[in-house]
Amino acid sequence: MAEHVALLKGGWSAEREISLVSGGACAGALRSAGYEVREIDVTRDISGLVRTLEDRPRAVFNALHGPYGEDGCVQGLLNMMGVPYTHSGVLASALAMDKALARNLFVGAGLPVAEGRVVTLADVQAGDVLPRPYVLKPIREGSSVGVRIVREGDNEPASAGFDNYPELLAERFIEGRELTVAVMGDRPLAVTELRPHRGFYDYEAKYTEGRTEHICPADLPDDVTAALLDMALEAHRLLGCRGLSRADFRYEEAVGGPEGIYLLEVNTQPGMTPLSLAPEQAALRGIPFNDLVRWLVEQATCD
């Protein structure tokens, strides 16, 4: 008899559509691996979700992205129910989603981050909070939702588009290359360079086909590649991540060497289609998408 996996997707965050795509791809892979899969489009009807999970699936595959699905909320619910689930637990999910808290942990551990600070919307409305160019980002969003580079000569105020975010993280903009490293268990997989065809690697560049070129593995000096792999694993462990995570970096080539690396954030629920970054790196290491998805279910647990 096939084991039953409940797959959570959708939700109501700004990343709903991406979650639906990830969830559909993972459901197909799990069925190919022999699992019986129930796909659940998560809504605010939490009591309904609880009733749906009362049949005690082998595991919950968490394909949600963004607030409530990626920040420890649904993880806490599953812990209370005693249902094993994929990816990180409550604390790691909450820490990684809160960019300010994660940043403080990185600084304390000696991991390199760009100069910056938490600011209020009122601070931004009053004038520049850092010398331009600098980056403003919501503290508790994923997938580059709301991220903006404030540059010299911008025609609109720096605060434009942030009315719903009373606090923001402001950081120096690092001129250089966009890099990412997935960690599978205790194994950093590879370094991918992301080259958007225009602008920077924002939400649209991430999820619009043809907008960004993936160079995997990235063409970097050996010492830089080794440092990136080590930093991604250290950040994964520092936050207490499990399963799969992805660390994003900027590399200031003008500085050169490992000294030019800056850690941006850790994503505990990376995109999960065969062409997404983490599965792409797994495939480079000889791990097909179906095997990666099955491995995540096999690793599922409660905190």
C-alpha cells in the first residue's frame, strides 16, 4: 500500500503563485516515486486544514512560500499535531524569514554581511538612510518581494511602495555578482551565478522564464567557491536548518578573494521545480529531481 503524503501549497502570501508551481512539480515527483499524494491549497481556514490532516499522513510536504508557510507558523501547527514535515522547523524558519534577526546571528558568528541597519518607514520618508546606492527590503518577506535599490538620480522617493512595511532593512548595495548555494542536509551542493538580462535579480527576474541566466557551476576562483560553500553550510547550521536550504550572496569582484563575499539571506523553502536553483544544483551532483523530493519526505520530522 502506497504511503500517504499531504502536500501544502498556495497559501495567501505574495508568493502564492510560485508555491502553486512548486507544489504541482513536487506532487508529480512524489507520485512518480510511488507515494499517494493529497494536494492541499492552504487557506485561512486553519480548522479545516487540521481536519484534513487528522488521517495522519506519512509526512507533510511543505511547498508553501512566504509568511505563514515559511516563517514557523504552519510548522508550529504541525508540531502540535505531531505530523512530520519537510524542510526546517519552527525556530530556523522564523529566524531565516526575519532578515534583521538572521543578520544579527550572522554578524555574531563572523559571517560577512553588507553594512546596514533596520530603519522605519518614517526614517525613509525623511531622507536617505544610507549613502546611495543602497538596498531597501521588507524584513519578513521572501523571494525578493518588495526589494528595491535606491540609486542616484531616481525620480521617485525611496519610500515608494513600502506603505505596508513599518520597518525595513537598509543595506549598502554591493556592486558585483549574484551567487547562490543550496545545502542538502549537511552538504553544500554547488555555486550558481545568476545573471539577469536587465536590472537586478528581483521577483520578476526570479520567476519569469528567460529573464535570468543560470551559470552552474559558477566560474569563480577556487578559494572563492570553497568559501561560498563553507559559508552556506555554516549559515544553514547556525540557523538550525534541516532538509534543504539556499543561501544567497553578492560577490564584490573589485575586492576579490573570499573578502569580497557578502551573505544576503538564507531561504528555508527554496523554489522546487526541476528548473529551480536548488534542484538544478542537486542534478549537477547526480541527484535527479524525483530523488531530491523523495529524500525530503524521508527526512521529514517534527521539531
